[in-house]
Amino acid sequence: MREPEHRGPGPASASAGDTAAVVLDDEGVVIARSESAATLLECPPGRTCAPLLGLLPRAGTEAGPAGRPATIPGGDHAGRKVPLLCTVVRLATHASGSDAQWLVLIAPAHTAVEAAERDASRRRVGLSQAAAAGIGTSLDVIESAGTLVNLLVPDFADLATVDIAENVLVGDEPGHFDTSGDVRLRRTAAAQSPEISAEDLLAVGEALPPVTDSALMRPLMKGLPVLVPDVAVLHAKLGVDPESLPLFVPSGAHSSIAVPLYARGLILGCVTVWRSQLPSAFGEEDAVLLQDVVSRAALGVDNARRYTKEHRSVVTLQRSLLPRSAMDSAAAETVGVYQPAGGGLGVGGDWFDVIPLPSLRVAFVVGDVVGHGLDATAAMARLRTAVQTLADLDLDPGELLTHLDDLVLGLSSEQMADESHAEPAVLGATCLYAVYDPVAGRCAVAAAGHPPPALVSPGVEPAFVGMAPGPPLGVGGMPFEVTEFEVRPGSVLALFTDGLVDSRGGDIEQGMETLRSALAGANGSRTLGEISQSIFDSVLPQEPADDVALLLARTRALSSDQVASWELEPDLSLVARARELVLGQLSDWELDELGFVTELVVSELVTNAIRYAGGPVGLRLIRDRVLVCEVSDPSSTQPRLRRARETDEGGRGLFLVAQLTDRWGCRFTSTGKTIWTEQPVDGPQG
């Protein structure tokens, strides 16, 4: 619990001009007195003061630093008899420990009451002003509860607790409760002044035991406060096991108020305040004020609950739209991490993706949609789906981004035409698309307004790939330049969004340098998960200003004995030679069971390439977890499946290829096209 600093003498001391002081020993003998004390009590020094003797604590007990005031009759003030308000404070103990001295502060009761009322009024006004300024500023349920108890202690109460329904803490709406026994609360925040004893009270984070339904508790279920001017009432009417009572009621408290956190007809929790050292008991005015303060807090808690629910939903949606954080393929081992923004901004539109491509290649993608919340997440989902669809066409990175740019322009036009005139979430999005080929050991990359990737080659310092990024998506009419570079086996590629290097108020160049330093040693024995965590710890602030996506890929290369390639002249007599070459290679790889299908596929594809495209014709086999067969020719004509009629002499070859293999397709190259097929390989492959 928070323990504020000691607040000094209580209101019972009244004003300095009306307060008298008398010092007594344990026997009630006056040791010293102030001049004003003589006008209030006939207790000269050296004699026992009978009116005050009864106020001294019994032997073996002590008065607190600001003991409870008591009223005694008699006393002459301004020529008339008036009640006196006295407060006893322990001063000192002799070395023997048998004698003590007591300071008794004496004031006419009416002046002390007036002072107490003024002080109470001051506290109420101060609390109302502080509540108006401080409540409702946070979108965190626990932080909102902490703000409330800190406002209430020490000026209004000696102890304040906030208990929240457990489903509210996770963003869900609480149920409609009929009795207090149905409510399940968890202590969320507490604050106390140093003088109150609350060691046995339920600690923050613990669940409250159920409280039996009773007449005392029923007003809470209707959103009304429960005022207890005398705590003794709780002992009799709370309906709690006596052994559990210290969990609910702090020792030494003399009065209490409980007010439900009540919003939209639902009980979100309960706020309870206690007084122990503050002399005046809680009254009706205090209950009304606390109800007003708590009603404001209830709206803040409900807003925080709604935000928590939306934030949790958006995070769940965002993470469900992203691929698995760790993937393993023949081309690379990858780990992706997404980190939402801090400071209440939450989930945005950053994403990463790893897309397997034909011929064991793989595409790495990172993108960034401006904004935060559901709109940004929905826009991210549309772009990610579009990239996956375009990647399936096996386009080069520059051409893919050109198509993606056209799509963003179309989406932006749709949103601009909407009646809401909301700013398009996809406008100004960025994307980086890279394709890595483990056979050639090369990577081709293009960017639309996105930072370049970092490359960490074995034994070489990390460096950012030199490339010329195009404009952000949605600008239109601008080309996207493709950059190709060699990637050695075991290298680490780092693709990231600008939130990682462009911190609030910082320099992006400085952020890039910090990232480069954090990538040093990435080719050691550390896993990609450890590297990504190290990057986040060293580069990101505790509350990043933007969401961040980071994709790390440790590349692999296929060995020479996993690839076989040949070049054939455009002569139909060489089709038989192509079949012989393929069968011989499959025999060397101990894949004879794939010979029949592969021979048929090669025969059909090579025949078509020579007959319709000319030459030279390229033939390549790649062996890994699948067997890839590729036939390349100089033609840019797209092969199409068609249903041959019974009288047709041809047209069935490509249909057979599609039926006999798991997958097939065509991609265009700078010199023509390549038709590829895939067949599964049984058993582990080297």
C-alpha cells in the first residue's frame, strides 16, 4: 500500500489562539500549563487535575501521535461555562520506563467543532477539484484504481481500497448481480496513511472472499453508498466469519463508507474508505461527495475496460493475421516478432510474412500501414492478403509492388468516396518485398517507401543493403527498382518497420546505427529468438512510439549434389535424351520410385517447349523435401490447361502433368518463362 507522508496535527487542535496546553504526569499532576489553560481549567501546577486525569491512558497503553479527542464538562471561557474538547498526546518516557508525560490540548468545544467543520469542508472541496482533474485520464483499469485511492488518502480517509470484478480486469462486461454473494472481486489498489494498522487486511492482487447477502450490503447492489459511522456495526451485521473479519475491517478504524463502482446499471467493483486518525467520523456529506467522485471513477474504469477489450480484440486479430512467429524451410530459418506501440496507442498496421515460393525459394515481407486500431489492422489484413495473392503469381519484387501500388490507389479511392470521408488507412502504407533463392544464393528486393534490410554475413560487420526505395504505396506512376545481391549461407537478413529505428523525438539515422550495432554477432551461436529479443531490448524504448515488426531470416543454400541441370537444343529427337538424363539422376539420388511420373512430365514439357518456343531449352531437377522439375524456354506465352475433345490428337499433356504432380505453375523470367512441378519425396533428405 502507498504510505503518504504524515499530515501533521488533526483538526482537534483547533486554532492556535483558542487552544490551551497542559503537561501531566502519569498521576495526573500538572507539570506545566500555558497561560490560556488557567482560564479554562482550575488546575494549578503541582496539583492533580481531576477533570483531565480520566483522559489519561491506562497503565501499559499509549496514546497515538494524534489521539482521539474527548469532551469534558466545565471550564470558564469568556466568563461562561463551556464544554471543552481535549486531545491527549504522549510526550516522553523516563529511563526507568515507569513514568510518562502527557500533553493535553484543550479548546472550547464550539471552536474545535468549527475548526473541524472548516477542515472537513476544505478536504471535500480539495477532493472534488482533484477528482475532476485526475480521474478518467487513464485507459488502464489498474492505473485508474490507483489514481482514485491516491486522491482519497490522506486528506479524506486514512485508508482506501478499490476492488474490481475479475472479468472487468480482462475487459469483459460484468454480469447483473442480485446479491453480494454473487459478486467476485479482486483487490486492485489500496493506499493508507502511516498511522492506520492494516497488516491483516486483504492485500492487493488477492481475491475477496464472498460476502453473505445482508440488509447492510443490499444498497451496494443498487448502486447506493453504505455509510457506517461506527465500525462496531460491521462486526455485527457484515455477515462474515469472525476469523475472516480482519481481511475486511482494519483494526483501529472508527468509521467507513463503501460506494460501488456503478456504471450503466452494472457493478464494476467497490470503493471502501476508512478513518482511524482523522477525528471526525464519516457523515452524510462525505458519503454524497464520495459517491460523486466514485461515479466519475466508474465511468473512467468502464472506459478503460472497453479499451482493454478492444485492445485485446485487436491484438488477437493482429496476431491471428500474422504467420507463425518461427518457420523453417529449405531456404531459411525465420523468426518474426510484432510489438504494439506503448503510451496507449496500441496495435497498429505493421506486419511481416514469410511466403514459400516454387523451386524452394522464399519471399520475405514487411509492411507498415499508418495509424492504429481496428482500421489499421483491417487495412493491414487486406494488404497482406494482396501480397500473398500476387506472390502466388511469382512476380519479381518490383512488378509485385507495382500491382500492390495500383491496389492501394483503388482502395484509397473507395474510402475517399465513402460518406464518412475518413482518411484512408492504406494511403501512405509502405512495404518491402524480398525473394531469396537458395540454389543461386542470391536475393532480389524492392521497397515502397520502406527502410532497407540489414545483412549480416559470416565474419562481416552488419550492413544495410544499398538500394533505391520507391515512393510509399498509393502514390502511383512511379517504378520500383529491384536490387539483387549475393547472400552467403548462414547469413542473417533483418527486415523491419520504421517503428524500430524512428523513436519519438529521435534521429532515424541514429536509430539505424543502434540497430546495426545490435545486429553485431548475429552469426554466433545465439538463436534468432535470442537475437530478436536482444534487438528489442537495446533499440526500443520501454514505451515505443509506434508499433514494430521485425523479421529475421538465417539463410541456407542447397548443396551442389541437390541440383542437376542441362541445356538442350531445340530438336525433338533430344526428348528421349532428356528422359534418360532424368532417370539416371533419380537413380543416383535413390528416387527411382519417382521415375515414371517424372519421365512423363519431362517428356511432355520438353516436347512442348521445343515445338512451340524453340530453344535452347533448360532442364533442371532440385531435390529436397520435394522433387522440383523445371523446364525453361525463351517464349513468354502463358501455358493454359484446356479440355481436349475426343477427336483431338493433342492437348492432353499439360492436363496429365497437373493430375500427376502435387503442384505446377509458370513464372516469367528476363529471358522467357519456366514451367515447374513439385512431387513429394518420402523419407528424410540430406
